[in-house]
Amino acid sequence: MKLIVGLGNPGAKYSKNRHNIGFMALDRIAADHGFPAWKSKHQGSLSEGRFGADRAVLLKPETFMNNSGQSVQAAMRFHKLEPADVVVLHDEIDLAPGKVKHKIGGGHAGHNGLRSLHAHIGPDYARVRLGVGHPGHKDAVPAYVLNDFAKSDDAWLDDVLRGVSDGAPFLATGDAAKFMNAVALRINPPRSGTGQKVAAKTSAPAPAPEPEPDTRSPLQKLMERFR
């Protein structure tokens, strides 16, 4: 069984923040795969269900981002899970908007939610890094991630959330390659049935053939007129 965690902050005022993309992804997964209603447990919102034969627990910590590890640790103890059984979905400023990466272990790179997880369960869990872009200067990061996504982000954000949901069954089985393939099919779908560009509609029309020179004599031209 996998514990799939989405990071964010509880409350309506944070619900559309860039920092809450982990919560958004879990909400989409739960809705698309018929998970039961969220219930309050382990200092978070929890929904337990299945992807086919594979059981999974979805968890949104409600401890606020800086203390996310408390909720995750409590859920792990209850279900007798190890860090290798945990997958964490979180915002990633070091990836461009719409980019998604999967990794296991590593540092927290200053992310407060991951910092808390490291302190409570160690670094050896899987992460799905959901790119939200960087504001350009590190001093602007807190305000940037705690602001809502712009309206112009709607299209790529919807593709990412749908892709993560499509791939969620593979997170439950630990198949990162198939998960990333499912995400890619949403973010970068093939442009034609063969996966190649269709160039026919954009090619320039062929030039019209030049007329052949008229080699008739003036008398022949005159006779042609009276035929």
C-alpha cells in the first residue's frame, strides 16, 4: 500500500495558491478514481481507496505546510508504512510551469513542507515535483508561492492535474516510468496519429506553370479568329 501525500495549506484563502498544487492534485485523483469522501484523521484530511487491486491512502496534512511531517508520520505509524511507501506531491519553483518530475530521496531545497518531512520521516520517500516557475529572485519566493495561480495558467495547470490523476495508479504500484508517461500524454500529446507533425496544411501551394510562348504568325492568328 502507498501513502500518497499532497502538500498545501488548509483553508479557502490558500486553496488556489501555487503552494497548494499538491492539494489540488490529490483532489483531482480522489474525484477521478472514485475515492470516498475526505475524513479528518492523522492531523489531516484522508481518503482511502483502490486503484484496481492496489490499495492507497490519500492524505492532505492540515498542520500547515511547515509542520506537514507531523501528519505524515502519524499516518505512517497507523498503517505501519516505511518512507519507501510514501509519495509526496508538491510545488517546485525550480521547474518551469507545467513541468513534472519524479524522484526518490534527495534534499529539501528550502521547501518548508519537505523540510518538515525530512525532520519527521527522513529523506527516503518519493516526490512528484510539480513545476510552478520561479519569480526571479529568492526574496520574492514566499509571496509568489502564497499567491493564486494566474488565469493564464489555467490551461497548463488543468493538463498537469489530469496527467497526474491519469498516472496515479502507477504511483500506487511504484512504477515511476509509467506514471511519467501518463503525465506526458496529457502535457505533450501526439500531434497526429503517428505522433508526428502534420505539415500538409501549412506547406506553400505549388506555383502555377508559366504559359508557353505563342509562336503563331500574324496571318495564322488572323485565320484562327475566323474559324
